Amino acid sequence: MMQPHKIQRGFAIIAAIFLLVVLAALGAFMVTFSNTQHLTSAQDVQGSRAYWAARAGLEWGIASTTATCPTSPTTLSVNSFNVIVTCALQTYPEGSATINIFRITSVASTGNIGNVGFIERSVSASIEK
């Protein structure tokens, strides 16, 4: 003699809970990914601003050199960036003349080392006067 089949109940709730967990995990991943994209974009803009601040410090160093280096290191402030300009002078005799080579380095930074918002760019140039 065969027993009648019992009606199974509750299977749909298990599938619905599984689907909700998977969709919540996917949503959390998308939020994290979006935040990372925004942070990367902001750091890219700040990196470009830091480069131009360092470039401004380098231009100042080039314009300030005469027969000697300007006071080294010199700290400037350019649009919320700390710019440190250093200069090193090397002299070389060439026949009866003396050649002066100035090595100017400019480093622009903002924030503290180890923080997410820390940005630093460095440019340098060698000039002969």
C-alpha cells in the first residue's frame, strides 16, 4: 500500500533568503568599488596639482639663482602644498673660465606620510650660468 505524498512547504523561503544574501553581497561590493573609484580620481587630481606646485617651486628656484644658490632649503606654500626647494652648486674649471652648474630640486607635498590623503611630487633641473 502506498502512502500519499506529503506536500513540501518552505523551499521557496530558502531560495528567497539565498537570493537576498547574494544580492546584498553584490551591492556591498559595488559600493566599495565605487568608493575606490572616487578616491582614486581625487588622488589623481591632487597628484596633478602637486606636480604643478612643484613645478612652480622649480621655476622660482631657477629665477632666484644668480652667481650663487638661493638659501637652501627654501619652504614655500603653493595652494595648500608645502614646497621645499633645494639648490646645489657645483663648479668646474674649463680652461681659464669656471662653469657653474646649479642642481635645483623642488618637492611639493600635502598631508601626512601614511595617510590616504598624502600626495608628493618632485621635479628637478640642472642649469648652467
